[in-house]
Amino acid sequence: MELELYDSKELIHISSDIFTYEYNKSLIHQITVAYRAKSRQGSKAQKNRAEVKGSGRKPWRQKGTGRARAGSFSSPIWRSGGVTFAAKPRDYSQKVNKKMYKGSLKSIFSELLRKNRLLIFNSFKIDYPKTKLLLEKVKKISFNRILIITYKYDRNIFLASRNLYNINICQVNSINPLMLISCKKIIITVEALRSLEEILE
């Protein structure tokens, strides 16, 4: 499969197995939910009645006081008592097979290409780490959330984009489904594209 580069008229060959993949909405949803779940800290913690600080003495005798019977100061129905079903630190991550993960990325990239949201550049560089230079380079592209995928860390582009909320930078080995579907346009270099094909093959 051949495709024309965005910054020139040159044609390059891209993998048909990756960029003509069938769109699988349910798979993408499942992978996205799993990715979000894995990002959760899961550090919420509360104390149950056994962990609340205090004496284990019975507050008052069982009968004869006219009050309701009570056996502990740490009862959940009391102020400063323990929590009945106390939350504990937990791991929210879900198991995702490699085949499913690769399938979701192929499905997303194929859909991006079909909707003309994937722009392939021969090279994407700026001479100095200036935001103005980066804005001039992408002024023809929609500014509603752009993701720039590079093969390796580019200091100039990274520094120039730090102050722009609608432009994200990532290396090809750090992409994830959530990042791809949340951006309007995806810019990828030929070098990064070849690396992506190796990863997803």
C-alpha cells in the first residue's frame, strides 16, 4: 500500500496489515477502559473497627442503664468509630493480551488513516526550541489537539511544545490507545512509522 507524504509529493510504502485493519469499536473500548483502570492509584484507605485507635473496654454494662447495649467504642455506628466496609489499597489493573493490545492499535491507526487524521512527514524538526517556530510549522494543521510521534526524543520540539496545551509529543515506543483517540490530528515521521510497523507486526 502506497501513501503520499504530507510535507512532500513522495510516495512511501506502508504495511497493509496494519493500516487496512478492520475498525473494532468494542476492542478499542475494552483496551481503553483497561488502560484507564491501570492508571488508577488505588491508594484509598480507611480504618475498620479493628484498626481504630481506642480501648476495647465495654462502654457500660449490658443491662440496667436504659441505654442501648454497646460493646465497643470503635463501633461503626459511633462517631470516630471504624468504617463498616473500609476501603483498602488495591490494584485496578486488568489483564490485556498482547494480541488484543496490538489489534486495538492497528484498528485505531487504520481508522485515523481512513479519516485523514494521520499525517506522515518525512521529517519533523525545528532548528531552535522556540514555540513560535513550532506553531509556524503546524499552522496549516487543525489546532484542536495534535499528537506528534517521533522515533526518538527531540529536545527542540519537546521544549517548544511544553507551553502548548493542544500539542502533545511522544516517542513511538510510548504511544497508547487513549492518547491516539483523544487527539484530532496525528503527526508521525517516516522513521517512527517504520519502528511502529516493527512493533505491531
